[in-house]
Amino acid sequence: MTKILTITALVVIAATAWTADASAQDSYLAPAIVYTDDGKDRQLDDEITGGQLAFGHFFTDRIAIEALLGTHRLQGIDNADMLELGISGIFTADRSRRLAPYLRLGLGLLDVDSKVYDNDQQGFFTAGIGLSYRFGDSPFALQLEHRLRDANQSSFRFDDRLTTLGITLALGRSEPPPPPAPPPDPDSDGDGVPDSRDRCPNTPAGYRVDANGCPLDSDGDGVADAIDECPNTFRGAAVDSRGCELDDDKDGVVNRLDKCPNTRAGVRVDVNGCEIRDVIELPGVNFRHDSDRLLPGADGVLGDAAATLKKYPDLRVEVAGHTDSQGAADYNQGLSERRAYTVRDYLINAGVPASQLTARGYGEADPVADNATADGRARNRRVELRIISN
């Protein structure tokens, strides 16, 4: 019978272990030595020693089920061997602490093999209290327990108190699988911005985009940088599909700056979009009285003239200086020449090749207005650019 119980116990423990390993949170083995203070109804010596092996697993952080197999030998009038097979519930307050108390409640079966008494099998109830001390992060813990084993059968009544000292060996925790990773956020147009944040979901390949997935448009003209052939367009200007300002008359001067918007095709124009005729007037280019020094305000006009001449490097231009009729004619002749050279030097310093320019003074010989009036004389004191070769 003892062998049958032993085999049965091993089968039960193995089955429990297999089930625990399949679904438990934490499994353990617990070998221990046992000292038993036998009940007063047993007429034997108190020297009862033995050992036990338990397998358990925690179904929650506080509750475990434990299967136990123990063997004890009673020393007295004659030897008696006891085989204990039990199952218990373990209740712990906080097993994450290094020093953790626990309670045991269980039941089981005793098989007693004795030459003094008849062999017997008895059911029992057990209850106990224990203390577990875990060694740091290792899988080992020291365990001390005291429990009561109460068997109540008419043929063999006793009340035992058992003290056990042993270790527990954690067999490993089966952590719950991590939650599945969220599906990747697709980027349908491949611009580096996921669809969930992409406000321009159909950006053509190769376009640089901002944080919202929209094509960059640095000059704000509505044409993406990737295809903008005029990337620094004046903000607010009307542009074509290439991102360049409109030039309706195709004279090379954009509509925004063109003061002569309907210039004939193919003619030369100045920086204002107006046709260059035989004489380029320089209104606003004036000099101090009886001097060849330019007055403030001439810079803008002369700057535009320089830009026009550089645009057409094949033009040959004479800078012609004029005066009114006041004063001696010889003096006016020299003054007009000095003023012409002043303008020529200005244009050369502005980047116009010297080879394009000549200078000549006409004195008072070529008036454009009546010298008898102040207004007429002011108009006659002028410098102009005469086209001499194109």
C-alpha cells in the first residue's frame, strides 16, 4: 500500500507541476526537514524526524496551490514509518517583500506502516503559519513553518505539531506576453511624414516637405520649391506655373515693374520696360549751380540707366552734357563737358564697361526749351544718353 501511495503522490505532483507550468504565474520547489511533536494519544517517543518535498505555484500574487509529499519515522517501542500526501492553499500578504509571512490551509492522507499497530491510512486537516526570507534577487528563499496536523479516526487518533525548515527554489516566472506592437503608421506618399499627420497625402516623389507633409514653398508664391524655377519671387507677385513672375509683353521686365506693359515684340527696353529710342533721357539728374557735382536724387535714375546698358552690352552710348544760355558760351561748353564726364564716370563705377561710353559737352548749343524762362533753362541744363551704335 505504501508503494501505491508513493506512486500516486508522485503522479499527483507531476500532474500539478505540468498544469502549473502551463498556466501559472510563478512555480517553485520546496524541500525541507521536519520535526514532529506527536500527539499525546500516540504512545511513542517524541523523536519523530523526516523530510518533505513540495511543489507549488502562484495563481495570483497572493495565492498558491501546493502539493506535498513527506515521509517520517517514529522512534519508540517499534519503528513506524509514515507517508504524508497533501495539498494546501498558501496565502501570503506580500511575497514581493524579502521577509514575507504566509498562512497554510490544507488536507491530505497519512499512510502509517507499523509493527505495533495495524497499518492504517487516515485523512487529515492541516493549518499553519510560516515565514519566508528571500535572498536578494536570487531564486532561493529560506522558509520556516509551524503547522498542526489533525487526524481524527477511531482506530488511530492523534494530534501532531510539525516544524519544518527548508528552502524554496523559484522555477521562473512566466511573464505575460507584451501587448502587440501597434501597426506601423503608413506613409503612402513616401515623404517621411506618416499618413496620420500628413495634410498633403499625395505629395509627388522627391519633394521636400514641412512637418505637415506639405511641399515647401519658401517664397510663398504657391509653387513648390522642387519645381520653382524662380525661387526668390517677390512676395505677393503673380507667377506662372514655373513660379516666375508674369511678363505679358515678353520684354524681360515683369508686369510688377513694367511701366510700358504693351511694348512691341523684339524691341530693346530699359529697366522700366519702355522702348529704348535714340536718346535715353535722365530726368532727375541735376547738378549744383555752376558745378559738375551731382545733386541728391540722381542715384536712382543713373542706377536704372546702368542696369539698362549692362543688359545690352552691344550698345554704344554718348553721354551728352548741356547747359542753358546764361553765362559765356566758352564757359558753358567746358561746364557741359565736365558734367558729361561726371555721369560717364558714375556709370563706369556702376559696372558699365568703359568701352560702351563716350562723353561730350554741347554747352548751350542744343536747347530743348526756351532759355527765356526759368523752367525752360532748367530743362536745358541736362545730361542725356545718345545711342550712337547698336
